[in-house]
Amino acid sequence: MDLRPRFTLALKTFAEPGPRLVDEIECVLSVLLAILFAHVVGAHNVSWAAFSGYMVMRGHVSQSLLRGVLRIVGTGAGAALALAVVPVILPSLAAVTAAAALVGGVTLYCALTRRRAYAWLFIGLTFEMILLDKLEYPARSVIAFAETRVLEVIAGTLACLLVSAASTLTVRRRWPAASPPPVRQFGWHPQAARHAGKAALALALLPLLWWLLAIPQLAQSAITIMAVMLVPVTNLGASGFSAVSRRVLHRAAGCLAGGALAALLLLAALGSAPVLIVATALGVMVGRHIENGRGSISYAGTQFTLAILVTLVPDSYAAAAIGPGLDRLIGILVGSVLLEPVLLAWHLVAPSRATPPAGAAATDEASSE
């Protein structure tokens, strides 16, 4: 598939006044303010606060508020679940494997079928991150990790809401955003359950992979598995192989492109904080512009931006390095390598007559994570 015409069109419309440009400027301001708030409150992972400032932003403050609340609630619930479960199960590899599969599978199914998909997604993501982080760093405090993760999300969400409120009261009066599509939920969905089960199987392999090979940053692999599997149920087809594989491809491509640009900017900055901040703003602007384009390539734009943020937003500008960006890329590749065989195996054995139930609705905007 030739993507050059889409990129050419995106470049031509980069500075065109309108709702799209307003959204991109909102995201830049939200990310920069989130970075400031994260430093003020002493967050240990500033780039995660920047992620929240970026991902929560929507075209009206009411939409941003709902998304921010769901992100905070989901993160808090996932952290609380991890605090209760992880210290108990950690001595047993079998228990860790079962917990990774069960929590990931159940929360993904709820994200696919329930109205508040974004909160369900973050319950699962937060639990998996804390579980795998503790597996990799046994001496690290679970409480400390959970606290800083919640703090980072709150800092990013607060920054987003301040920018979104100011924009809603000013420039959005002239350039309002399009209304989001309605979100529906439905009852028991066997196809979504099978789809979540495949994700659970892939998640169950991560603790085993750490035990065998001690591959670092497997939390990024868990994020990849859950994020790419969160597709609208109407797009699953018989097995979900095609829909998920496209998301895997776009996730990897966006991360590679964003990481490559971020590496060049990091080298050019020579440790200068002002240059890194300007580069971050430019990267966010470009990534959001791609994300706001039409078609499935928009998911690559999200990943482009996240690669920019993880590389150019260090916890200390005096210690900016390419390492975090490489860790994210490795995590994405490992998650994809584990997931694709599971999907392919089901795709080969799935009945070709399988179709989604009538009336199945797409998940909400959690699928853009």
C-alpha cells in the first residue's frame, strides 16, 4: 500500500486554519503543561504524564473531562488491584502467568463490549505494567510504582483539562470540533470473548519469557498486546487477524518513524533543554496531524507521537538519552512477535462462516491508545 499520497496531503494541510490545526495546538500546549506539572509534583516518569496530556485531549472540554476521568479511574482501579494481588502471587510463576492472562483477558473483553471502554483498558494496562515491572525489579516497591503512575496520569489530565477549557471558551467557538460518534454497549459477545482470550494467551507468555530469557521492559509488550487487540468488534471478521495485523504494522511503523526522528533531534540538541522542548512540540504537532488524517494511518500518527515523547521527554533534561525509545521499540516488537502466531493459528482454524452478531458496535476512542 502506497502511503505517500496520504503523507503529501497531510503536509499540504499542516498549517491550514480550522478545527484540525486548533486540535494540534491544543495537544502541544497540553503536553508542555503536563511536563511542567509532572516536574512540579516530582513524578518519576514524566513522559507518562505527557502521554496523558496528549491522549486525553478531545475537541470539547466535556469530552476531555470524561476521557480524563475514565483514565484516572481506570489507572487507580488497576493500581489498587495490583497492590492487592501482586505481592501475594509473585513467588509463583504459575500464579503470575494466570493473573496476567485473567486480568488482561477480562478487562480487554470489557473494553471491547462495555460503554466505558477507556477505563476498562486502563485497569488492565496498569495491572499488567505493575505486575511485569515487579517481576523484573523484585526490590522495587509496588506501592511506589502505583503511586507515581496515578500521580502522572492526574498531572497530565489536569494539564489537558486546563488547556481544553480555555480553548472551548475561546477559539473553539469559531472552529468547533466534530461531534464524536455515539458509543453503544451490548451483552454477551462470544466473538469478543474469543478475541480477548487470544490476547490473554499472549499475555500469559510474557512472564514465562522473562523467566527464560530475562528480556527487559516486557510491560511495553503487554501494552502493545492489549492496545492492538482493542479493535471495533465489527472489524474482527472470523478471526481478527487482518484487523489486528494492520494495527501491529501501523504501531511498529509509527514508532520506528517517531523514534528515528526523535533520535536525530536528540543528537542535534546536544543536551539543550530548550531545543528538546521545541523539538517535542514540533513532534507532537506532526504526529497529531497524521493522527487527524483519514484512514487507518491515523493510528501510526499516535504511535509516532508517543515515540517522540518517550525519547524527548526525560525525567531530567540533563540525562536525556535514546535508551527509553529503544526499550519501547523492543517491547513493541516482542509483544507483536508473541501475538501474531496466536492470531495466525486461530485464523487458520477459525470457521470462515463466523460473523459478528448483528448490531455490534465499535468500541469508543480507547482503540486509539
